[in-house]
Amino acid sequence: MDLLNDVVNARCSDPFKCLGVKPNAKGKGKTLTVWRPEARLIEVLKIDSDTLIGEMEETTLKGVFELPWPNTLETEHYRLRITYPDSSFTIVDPYQFPSTTFNDPEYHSATLYKKEGAIPASAEVTQELHIDGTRFGVYAPAARSVAVVGDFNGWDGRIHPMSSNGDGVWRLFIPDVKPGARYKFEIRAANGDILPHRTDPFAQYIEQFPSFASVVCKPNSYSWQDKQWTERPIEDTYETPMSIYEIHLGSWRKHMDGTSLSYTEHTQQLVDYVVEMGYTHVEMLPVMEHPFDGSWGYQPVGLFAPTSRYGTVDEFKALVDALHQAGVGVIMDWVPAHFPTDGHGLGNFDGSKQYEYPDPKKGWHTEWNSLIYDFGKEHVIDYLISNANFWLEEFHIDGLRVDAVASMLYLDYSRKDGEWVPNVDGGNQNYEAIAFLRRLNETVYLNHPRCFTIAEESTAFPGVSKPTYMNGLGFGFKWNMGWMNDSLEYISKDPIYRQYHQGELTFSMVYAYDEQFILPISHDEVVHGKGSMIAKMPGDAWQKFANLRAFTSYMYFHPGKKLNFMGNELAQGMEWSHERSLDWHLLDVDFHKGQQQLTKTLNHLYKDEPALHLDHSPSGFEWISLDDSANSILAFIRKAKGSCEHIIVVVNFTPTPQENYCIGTPMAGRYECIFNSDDEAYTGSNYPVAASYNTQNTPSHGRDQSLTLQVPPLAAVAFKWVE
């Protein structure tokens, strides 16, 4: 009776002990017990027909009904016809299927999503009869009780109490709950308080405001067509070109009414654009579900759900599929560093700090006003790693760019003295987060050898992109924030002052091979008052665009993979805002069209020229001249692996052209001009540069051979050696 009292008061932790068919208290026979508050009449039917077994009687506990179970029946399975004052319907009672409820699917830490969440399942009655439904599972070890609420029970937390076997996971198989059903979890904390309804941490589809309801999804419903991509030969990603187009799906293009394109519309428009422009990869700002548009996805509540703002799960898969079929890889921004405090999310999930560090000195991000995952909890680690694996496995994602890694590595990140807790050795490194990142990367590379991880890490933490067996963090790549900061600082100066800052451009080659670098000009550089890329450039209108062309070219010829945020190729005047579309109308203006054409040319040149692919080895780069600060000119060589093929690059960062500029060359022969950012096709000045130059037997820059070139103003030119 105590258990039934707990059921009635929505605080029962094991409803299977008192509901369903159970031996009666006197030890003779069995009794069926059903809990249905507000029911007027409950009739028990055979599981496979409308044959009446009996009519239940309500006990002294209102809403609790009983029926002596006939010992002549061969099965203890049944259906219930429930009559309310204004309605009547028939259901299959979930409390007759304990084996299905507690039978965890096979999984390991990287596939925790196969154990928890809402998983369509089937309960066997006989070999011929199976009852379809959904098996719910949620981790809430500190909860007093947990119930599933949804459309199928009127969002009444009394009707479907879940059960736990002591491992912290609450489970319940509910028959006839099918894909498309909306649901949440109602959790009663240990102190008896009923918490706000929680979204399923493993939900694969979550509705938008105001419901934020989780939705049961049909597993593996999408038929992939990208086999040629997913089964392609495994390549060395360090020796292949990677030009990344970073995109925010909500604002790349918008309709006339200001609404965003859907996943399907992106499939129809984005794929062709990316291919035409020559990008090798698309990197999406977080598409995981997030309640606030202004977070751009970086405050996710629903790590397993592509945002429903733009369409369904299968429509997002179709976008990835189409990109793959077009030969374009897909990278996703992934946020394991922090999560928001929204009431339907993970914060204080079961009335205790199950996902975040309990101590706010470790568990609260002062910079983002968000919570920090407790990397010391095994379930949290499994949750995050299984999520990373989920996107690679179920959505065919090729790479994960991990956001805000520095904030994870350091306990004193963005904190003052006294606001952080030192580690066991008295230092500021978060050993738990470091262990998590290493385990994450080991899991990714072990299970998905064609995939890779990227760290956004802004400090000098050693070995970010070194393997874990070399005591590194194990990332495949690291954003080169030093190059980005120094080069943008340099290019924003008036050319007359650049001669005093030559080292800001050349310093990057001192550490260029310390990590596997990506050169990022990301969304972070064109928001929050930083201005657009064209706005950073000095000079009049022509000089601004020339500076931007020279800078863009310098980036593409510099060792390191490339990343450009959407709109950079248009030379937008206004900085980016998620509330409006890119300024596509600017392509009607020659300057902006020229910048787009320049970017397109550089992308295709970068892909086509092996001399530009060797980014991770000193053998792929050689200075010719790095100290001509008086003219603010850099000259260097990019070299192909295993051959004498090479390209000479000269970049002039002043508006003064050089008519007879002499540089040494590594070999004798003819050099063809394969790129000139000052070309009139890009709205350059079209300063005369010969189509090719022959070397002379005149020593220069410590070399026996040399070239005498015409170097345009504020421009980059590239010359390919012809054997």
C-alpha cells in the first residue's frame, strides 16, 4: 500500500512492484492493479481481441483499480478500455512489460544515445504478436521520481511513472507511442519539489519556443546516397587542400520577409554555390538545438537535435548528403565547453548538479553566463563523447570544430584571483577537461578514420594537435589565432607605417609547424563592433579593396588550411548580423564582384596546385625575402612534396608599384605568372606584369639565379616554375 500511495502522489521510484499483474497480498492468486487518475470505468480486454476479461473496481485509493487475475488465462498480457466522464479509449498498459523496459540495448560509451532518450522499440507478446511503442530512458540519479509526460497522456505527470534499478537511469516502455509523439520528463527532486518539465537530453528533434517539446524520431529513416564519399580512400588530411566556408545557416540567405532558408532550400542553393566557389568544406555554426537565436547556436539545449528552425532531421541529413555527393566535406561547430541555464535544459537537471560542476568557481562561466560541464563525472563524459560520435555516425559529419577549448583547459579562464579553484597540484590546468579532450579525440580517430577534429584554442597550450601518445590533446588541427591577430593588426595599418611592423607578418613562420594549423578569418572577426573585413582596410575605396585582395591572397599562399566566414568573399561593408541576410546585392558593384571572383580563383588555384598543399612541413615553404621592410614586400616559395615543382609568391603591401624588383630563385628556367590580385578581372589597376619571366645568371638573396619582376601596388603575384 505504501508503494501505491507513492504512485498516487507521483513519487514512486519502482511502479513495476505494484502495478500490472502481481501476486496478491494473501499469496493466493494474482491481482491486476492499474493507476488511472480521473477514470470512471476501466475494462480489461484480451491483448489480441476485444474479448472482455473483466471490469476493474476502484480501491479506497482514488484512481487505483484492481481486478483478480483469472488463473485460466495463459498470458498476463492485456489491454485496457478506459472511460472518462467525457471520453473513452483503449490502451496497452506499459506496466505489463518490465523486460522491455529494463532491457538496455547494446551500447558502449560512444553510443550512449542507444541506451537513453526515446527509442522506438517492440515488446514481444507471442512470436506472432509484437506491441510497438517507445522506450524512454533518462539519467537522473538524484531524483525521487521521474515520469514521462506528453501528448499521449495529456502532459499529466501522474500517469506514466518511470522506474529505476539503482543505476541512476529511469526507464519506461510505453506501447503505441510512435515517432512524432511529443514528450518531456517530469522530475520530482529529492526534496519533493516538482521541477520544470525537462527536454530529453538525447532528443533528436526539439520544437521551438514556447513548447521546447522533445519529439520521438524514427531511427535510420533516411536513405543515404553518399557511399562514394563515405567509402573514399583514406587520405592524409595534412597534405590535401582544405578551404573552409564558415556559414551560419540562419543568415546566409533570407527570404524577402526576413525568414531563413530551410535545410531543403540550402540544399538547392548552398551546394551549387560552394562548388562553384571552389571550397572543399563547409563549416556550420552550431546546428544543435538552441533556444536563443542571438547565441548563434553557441548556447545549445539539445546536443543531439539539429535545430528545427530550418526543418526536419531527414532534411538536414539530405543537406549533408548533397554536399558529400558534390565532393564537399561538412564540419560542424561543437560546444562541449558550456551550456545555458534554460529551465528545460540540463542545469540542475534532477534537482542536483548532475551535468555541471557544483562549485560555481568551476561550474559557472563568467564570460558567457552559462554552466560548465563537470568533466569529472563519467556520465557527463559519456554523454559528450557519445554526442560527438552520434554526429559522425548518424549524420555523416566529417569534422568537429570544438569551440572555446581554452576555456576548458584552464581553471582560471576569464577569472580573477580568488574566483577559481586550483587543481590538486596547485596549478590552473583542468586535468579532468584535458583527459576528456584526449579521450574524445582518441574515440573519434579510432572509430572514424576519415574524420577529424579542430580546436579553437587561443593560448600557447602545448601539443593541441599532437597525438595523445606524444602527450598531446589529439586534435587534428588548431586554429592559428596568433596568425589571425598579427596579420589583421598589420593589414589595418596605413601602408606608410607598415615598414615598422614587418615582423607581424613574418613571425607566424617561426611557429608555423608547432601545430597543424588552420588560418581562420571567422565570424568572430566581423561582429561585436570589429567591423567587416573591408572596413578594416585603410585608404580610399580602391585601396581598401586592393588591400583586401592582397590580404586574402597572402592568406591563401601562406602555409596552413584556410577558413573564411561567409560574406568575406563579398567584401561586405557592414559587419555580420544573424538577423539579416548577406548583402548579395553588392555583387552588382564591380569592386565586390571582383573580391568574389578573386576568392573563387584562389580556391581553385589552391586545390589545383600541389605546391600549395604541403602545410605541415618546413619542406613546403622557404623564404626568399622577409626583411624588405622599406618596401613592405614579402617573397617566398611554396614547394610540392617529392618533386621540384614550386611557386614563387611576391606580396606588395604598399600602393607603390615596383618596376624592376629583383628576387633570387631556387632554380633556373622560366616562371609563368599564374595569379595576380591586381588583375582587372578583380578590379585591380592592371599594372603591367609579364605572362612569364626567364631567370638570369645574376645572384640575389643568396641564390645563383634571379628574376626581375614588375610588382603591382597592394597586390600579390604568383609565378610557377616551368621545367
